Amino acid sequence: MTRTLEWELRLGLTEDDGTTRAEAVLDTGTARLTGHGVARCNPQDVDVPVIGDELAASRAMKDVAAQLMKAADQELETVGAGPASGPVAYAWSDTTA
């Protein structure tokens, strides 16, 4: 079986007074997940806005990824493919992705 899907990720960034906030919204067509991330510039550091953007964005996407993994874990458990408790074992390793 061959499938092709396209999921859309929208990432918004705002900066105010040394604090960068990011909101990542993943739309799968059947679900919408929203993640948030924040980065703050230490007042003693040089203000490099792109670093704050990268940190906040990565944290927002990590939040979305955790939500996506939780949803997959719940669906695996629902179909009897995952343990009810304890460590989650998958048919493939996420380290090879």
C-alpha cells in the first residue's frame, strides 16, 4: 500500500524586549496540534535575534513532537500494539529516523 500525505506546519515568532516566543501549529488534516516555545536573552549576553528565533522555534516544534508521540502511543495502545504501562517499544527505532 502506497500513501502520500502532506501535513502543514505553521510557525509564528514574536520578539519583545529580549524574549522570543514561538507558536507551531501542525495541521494533519484530521487533527491540529499547537506547541509553544520561549527563549530569553540574558541581559549580559550579546542580543542576536536569530539565536532566540532558533531556540524558541525548536522548543515549539519539540512541544508539537511530544504531543504527536503521545497521540501515537495512545492509538497504539487502543489497537493493542503498545503496552498499557512501562516503556513504549516500537516496531522501529526513532533513532534511525
